[in-house]
Amino acid sequence: MDRIRWRTGSPRRRWNRTSGWLLWFMWGLLLVMLVRGAVFYLDEHGGKKAGQMERLEDTPLKVTAGEQGVQVSAEPVIAAKEKAIEPASQAKPPKAQVSSNKKPAQTISSYDRMWVNVYLTEEKRIEKMPIELYVRGVLAGEMPIDFELEALKAQAIAARTYIYKRLQQHDRSGLDGKAEMADVNDTVMNQVYVPLGRLLSRWDGTAKETNLAKLNEAIEQTKGQIVTYEGEPIQASFFSTSNGYTENASDYWDMDLPYLRSVASPWDKTISPNYKETVTMTLKSFSAKLGVKQSAVRQMRILDTTEGKRIKTVMIGREKFSGREIREKLGLASSQFIWTILDDEIRITTFGYGHGVGMSQWGANGMAKNGQSAGQILAHYYTGTKLEKAAGLVD
């Protein structure tokens, strides 16, 4: 009965109950509006900043990925260096970060787009890479890592000049077979090149990290630099050790280049382990390699020498030989040599190591030890030259 009476009570009682429910409904609606207003206010003032910080934290990762995309073959040491500077970019607004992502693609130079195809003789395949990574591989193959940094930088510039000139002239001389599809091979025929995989396994532990960092530093500090003469890249020849002087190009090769002139290189004698070498062979072997009579060897004499103090011409019997011919046919270290004949043997002592034209690598290290810069080293060995940015010549 009570429940029936509650539902069928008087009109006044029903109105009081109805107005009570309506009042609670209005208060609830007002409360919802207040809460939504507060949320909207926080979104407009506090929430926007929080969202912005989240986007800023994501942006450096995107920038780094864009930069790394240019250097596909870069090894972990370089990647670690770039990640180490990422926090500096967090202070920039998002729009600036977006534009920085696009900038490398817009400003990349013709030089940066130069790639080198290297024929790996042992693996019988071609490896392709950006020019700067190629130069790093040559630096690792051509000069000891414990040399002074300025000597390494000079070598990097010489190696870069060599490949730049070759690419510029579309020169593929000296290549045959499968190698004809490449720009260079990885031997002394062009420049000794160490592939990335082999380079990463060359050292262990802390030595690996230290040496790779040193190689990268030499490359980064000289990026794009080449040696020019009258605005053109030079024939940047180099060799291991001088006899105290470098050689005129015309005295060793059939070319006369004004920047490849004989200069003093006194540092080699005191620091290079390759400065002096003695080999012994039988007179029979000696004469056979030169194609002369064994009896004529005993009357061998020097007719003249070069400006670089090396043997220019030798007379053996009625035959004349250049110092270069003697060196190459006998496999000697240098074309400066003396000899002694004892019974049926000849003992030959050479001074220096290599053809002697251009930059002496051990001489460069000696200059660096004396405080000379890479630029000063190159100016000494390449007469009348200067350093230029390759990018400017290409573009």
C-alpha cells in the first residue's frame, strides 16, 4: 500500500519530488560543464607545452636518421659521435628541426655525390662507396696508424687528390678483366685500399676505438681538400722513404711535371726503418735477370746520376740501363744503390724505398714530428702547389 500511495500521491507531493530531481540534474550538468572547462583550460596552457616537449624529444632522432642516411656505410664510431651531439638540437623549435631534415638533400654538393668503384682483387668483386670513405680506406692501407696526425692528414689529401683527378678525367688505365668496370683496384697499381669489414677487424679492444677515431679525425679535418697546381688537381704521387732527396718526375717517368721536382728530405734517414737495405744474389741470377753476360757484371759502372742523387744510367758490358730498369728488374727497394762483388755473389745496398717521386711518407712524418702542418708538408713535397676544396672545382 505504501508503495502504491507513493506513486499515486497528491499533485503537490508529486511536484515537490519532481522539482527535487530537476534541481539535482541541473547541479550535475553545471558540475560537468565546470570540469570540461577546467580540462579545456589545461589543454590550452599546460597540456600544449607537455605535448610540445614530447615532439622535441622525438625530433633529434629523426634528424640523426636523416644525416646517417647520407653515409650508409659509416661505421659505429661515427654514428656514436653524431648521437653524442643530439641534445643540442632539442632547444630548437619543431619547425626548425623539420627544415634541418630537408637541408642536407638541398645543399649536397656534386663532390659529395662522387662515389668510387673499387675492385677488390682477392675477393674478385667491386665495392662502391662515397669518396671520403674510400680515402679513409686508402689512408689505412697506405700509412701506419701510429704516424703523426698531420702526416696522416697530408696522406689523406694526397690520396684524395689522386682519386679525384682520376674520376674527373674518367681514367681507368691499368685495369683489365672484371676490374675494367671499376675506377681503381685496391693494390699499389693505384692505391692500397682496406675495405671496411677488414678495417674493423684489424685491431682489438681500445686500440680499435683509438685508431679508428684517429683515421676519422684525419679524414674529417681535411674533408674535400685536394692539392692543385694552377687550378688543376695534381698527379699526387707518394712513396715510402727517400734517400735524402725526392726525385724529379722526368728522371723516373716519361713526364716532366713542374710540381714534382727534387727536394731535400733529410728526416727519412734517422726515422725510417726502410732507409737502408742489403740484398745478396749470385752473379748468375743477377746477369740472367738483366739479360747480360755474367762476365760483364764485374765491369758494371755508373755513367750518371739524377738530381735526386739516384742512379740515372749504368753501363754493363755494352748495354746501358736506367736506374729504374735495374731497380725493377732486380726487385730493389730503390734506384740509389752501391754494390760489392765477392766471388760468385753480388751484394747490393739500397738507400730509400720506392720510386722517390712526390711526397715521402716517412719524410712527412718527420716534418710532422718537427711541428709542421699537413699544408706545409704538402707544399714542401709538391712544388708551387696549393690546397683547394674539391667541391668548388666540381660545382
